[in-house]
Amino acid sequence: MNEACIVGWAHSPFGKLEEPDVESLIARVAGAAIADAKIAPEEIDGVFLGTFNAGFSRQSFPSSLPMNALPELRFKPATRYENACASGSAAVHGGRDFIAAGRGRFALVIGVEKMTAATAAEIADHLLAACYRREEDDVPGGFAGIFARIAQSYFQRYGEQSDALAAIAAKNHRNGVDNPYAQMRRDLGYEFCRTVSEKNPMVVSPLRRTDCSLVSDGAAALVLADAEAAHALVPGRAVRFRAALHVNDLLPLSRRDPTRFEAAELAWARALKEAGIGLGDLSFVETHDCFTIAELIEYEAMGLVPRGQGARAVFEGWTAPDGRLPVNRSGGLKAKGHPVGATGVSMHIMAAMQLAGEAGAMQLPRTDLGGVFNMGGAGVANYVSILERLH
């Protein structure tokens, strides 16, 4: 089996962007990622495009759109990947499998979403497509309402955790200050995040605005290469996959324990086993904090703390940049933004930048191994990547 390595990347800012559609966002990053990998566009053997869409764009067949910006990609295989909020990681894993199977030497992976052109009501409805509509279509607050129900169940079982959620939000906003791509580069502070106010209203109890990720536009792209090409192209810079696991769960929340992400637990356990390491061997993790309650439960799913003790990880500073396992040094979805289809690709780029020593103000002092966890829906599609620098 061939080894797939990340050899180049490009990342737009996240936020309300001037680009009118996904095609223009794709054009912003596709050629830049290929140039960063120091190859020519015609050397790309396959294109893997992650986008959720669900009504955000009328162009629901976007796989060939990169060819409009890069005619050299014409006649290459191109596929659109969709797995809700994990669509970006689905595309990354698809590109990795393409390289591993020996079907090509170079793969272009793009994640993209244009969300801000929709109205608030449209956004809420589009995001509900990542839930089980037969049972969850009328949940007040849309997708935020789904995670509010998860938080309510968790609080009922383990006690009130609003301050822990505020601490997670404050940590991620503080980290986001250092990320040049982040939508919100402001250190809001713990007291602001824990206090319900006019500027931080309750969205759906117990989730405040600071507990919810942002509505964003954005695109991210990376180039994958086989190990031989990676060594030749970017000696000392390429990032390899030590493991890549994907586990899906049932869609209806009613058929699962809402206080734990069981499929995420399995994905983490299998990825760590495949990588031949323990969680303590990781230098950092980028995890899917679409809502702060998600990050809290993900601490438990990855095995950082026992079930019901997620608050310890943030209150005792374990997940801070100088803690035992820094989590979301990029600011996470909370501060960086969450253009749904772009998120998984972005998370892999943030990890690759850390491992390559190119994270700028975000750079951590120790970056031997990095973990990425990207989740689609409420704990439904779960992707874990373990990454390390190629030596």
C-alpha cells in the first residue's frame, strides 16, 4: 500500500466573504494549494471535493468546478464527497485512499461552503438536514436545539456544566486571536462567555451565543502525494497519515445515548491502535467544537478523561496551549468559523502547519504527532486522523 502525505495547502479566511459562490471560493484555493506543493496542475491525478450544501448553493453538482479555474484538470476523475459537517474529512480520506490504492501520485482535496448568503431561517433549515428529520425536524432552535438537548441530558446526568462550556469557549476564542484565517480574532474572556447578556444571549438553553460556532463562508485545499513524491518534493515538510479511521453511527438521536459519542470513541480507539500509540503520545488535537458541549464530550470520547469528567480537562488547563494535550490551538470552529464542507480540510491543514513548524503565532513548542477529529451531525459521521511529519 502506498503512503499518502500532505505536501501543500491553501486556506481562505473564514467569515462573510465577498466571493459570490462556491465556484469562486474553490478558485481562490485550488491553484494556490497546487503551487504550494510545487507541482503543476496537470500532475494532479484526481480531485476530491467536500461540500455539505443541503440548499446553501443551487449548484449541487460541484465536483468539476475546479476545472473552470484550472483547465489542466479537465478529464481527471473528480468526485463530490458529502457527510454533513464531516464532508471535508470524507474528501481527505477519499484522496488518501486513492493514493494508497496506487491509482495516482497526486490528489487535490478541496473543502468549501458559502453560507452567509442565506437567511437565518434558511440556514437553520439547511443545517437540520444533518439531523433525522422524521423526529428532529421541529426541534426549537434547529441544529443548536439538537445540541442543547444533548447538553440538557449531559447536565441531568453529570450536573450543571455551563461554566465548563464557557471555559471552552473562552479558550478557543483566546486561541483564535493568533489564527490569521479565523473569523473572530477576539479574546472574549471567561466572564463574558459565562454571562448571559444582550451581546451574549441564550440561543437555546443552556447554550449561549458563545457556545455556538459561527455561520461562515470559506474554502481550504490540500495536495496529497505518495511518499516517494513527497520526499522528492518537500523534504522535511511533508506530513504523513499514521492512521485514518471513519466510524458512522445511527442517525436518530433517540436511538443513542446523547451524553456520549460512542462512534467517536470507537474511531479514536481504532485510530490510536492503528497508529500504535496512546493518547498521551499526541502533541495536540484539533477537534470538532461545533458547540462547546461537543468539545466537552469529545474530551471523554478521545479518552482524555473518564465519562462525565470533561470539565476537568478545561478547568485544570489540560487543553490549554501549555497543557498536557492542547486542543484547538487554531481557535476551533468556535473562533475560526465553520463553513461546513471546508471544516475537515481546514482541520487537517491546521494540523499540518503545526507539524511542519509553519503555524506562526499558533505554533506549539512540541509537535511530534497530531490528532484531528471531525464529526458530521450529532456524533453520526466520525473521522479521526493521526498525523506526523514524514522523516
